[in-house]
Amino acid sequence: MQQDSDNVVIAKDITIFQSGQTILENVNFEIEKGEFVFVIGRTGGGKSSLLKTMYADLPLQVGHMRVAGFNIDKIRRSDVPKLRRKIGIIFQDFQLFTDRTVAENLMFVLKATGWKEKSKMKTRISEVLMQVGLGSMASKMPYQLSGGEQQRIVIARALLNEPVLLIADEPTGNLDPDVSQGIFKLFEEINNSGTAVIMATHDHELVKGQKYRILKCENRELLDSSRESFELSARSFH
């Protein structure tokens, strides 16, 4: 095993259960700092369960996993917020407060994660909105934004604490293909600036022809394109 300094995720001999069912077993993989990794597989195959285990939403009962310096198999409930300050999580359903402006949505996260100085908070909000190409949207309400713009705000929210890892669960699932491409390019830019990205997706067109590593959930196994070759047909995604 490489040291933490090289890896943001280490999973060793893990088995993932959900509702008493074995979803994935004997899983071993590592994600290096600054790496981009796709997670694919059919619905119910374990993509979301794997990601939920990584951000400690699903308890890990078998095996060892370390994410951003935290031992997920031993993590205390009180340490879960600290873990989530070091990673960014992006969902398919935006989970924005509909009764607050974009800036207020972002301010809520900063306050919840321990920021105190108003001026620094405002500066950070401006920085992440610029980073996602929505610098002029701070005073807008979520309902005034398109689906693609809302997803960019969600990405901005995930970037507030400069995470070492972004975990994205179907981030383009509700978006049309053109908008999806723009969101994907944004993830690439974030990745190029040094943040590791792990993205679960059903979008065959998005993954096809990309150079990035792929983890495939299939028959309770996790296949890794860096170690073996496997089919990448559209059937692998649904």
C-alpha cells in the first residue's frame, strides 16, 4: 500500500451491505491525489452504495477504507462533519434551499463548517461562483436558474472548503446532453487544478472515448480498468 500522501482513497478487502443485502464484496482500489475516476454499472449494482460508504453515509462493517485521512471503518459520528469538510459531495438532485439566494445557500455551508469572518466568507463565495462561471448569480434565487446553472451552484457549494476529493453521484442525470458536456468540462477543469474526482454516471456517451480510469460495479464485484479490460457497451450503464 502507498502512503496517504499519494492517495485520497484506499479501500482494502471491503464488503458493502445495504438493507442486509451484499452489494459489493472483496473490493480493493486506491485513488491518487488529482486522479479522475468514473464509476459505472447497472442500476442497483452498487455505484451509489460505494460513494455513500466513502462519505460515511453507509456504515462500513467489513474491510478497511481510508478517505482524506479518515478511517471510514472506525469513524465516530462526531468526526463525520470533519470528513465532509475535506471532501465535496455533489448529488443529482440539487438539494438547494429554494427560499434562499445563491449566496445565502453558500453562506449556510460556510457557517456550518466553522467559518467566522464575514469578509472572508463573502470573498470565498465570489471565488467559487467565478470558478463555475456564475460570478453574477449570487443574488438569484434557485428557481430563477436553469438546471445546468443549479448544478453549477451545487458544484460551487462543494468547492467552498477546497476539498481534496469531489464525490459526484450522477451529476448530469437530470440534464440534457449539451448541458451535461458543459458540466463534465467543469469537472475536468476542477480536476486539472489538483482535486481528485470520482463520478458515478449512467451516461455511456460521456464516458465513451475518455482517457480516465473506470471502476465498474458488476455481479457484486468492482472491476478496475487499470487492472483489467471489460465491456463498455451501453448495457453496462443501465
